[in-house]
Amino acid sequence: MVAPLQALGTLINWNVLMIYTGNLILAELFIYSRVPAVIADSIGLRSRNAGIAIVALLVITGLISALGSSK
């Protein structure tokens, strides 16, 4: 029989839990800084219409995702 505290320490993968927590904190700080809103506003002002602005945001999001995962 496994004690509850021992099970808590061995059955939970704390590394994965801390990675999720760190990502949550970084995302909250990024949103709190209002950087995404400034980027979206500047792209929206430079585009001819809303469709082009959406496509530009999607391209930038794809580039950020590709560059962030290219380790």
C-alpha cells in the first residue's frame, strides 16, 4: 500500500506541471503588457481591409510558432 504523500510525490510529474505553470505566467504577463493589442492595432491600421489584417496576423502567428519550436 502506498501512502498518500508518497503517491503525491511519485505519481505526479512535477516537471510537466511546472512547465504548464510557467507558460501560464508568461502568457498572463504578455497579455498584461498589452503588446498583442499594440501589434494587432498597428497591423490593422496598415492594412487595406479586415481580411488582409487577419491574414497578416495569421502569418505572423505562424512565423512566431515556427521560430519558437525550431530547436
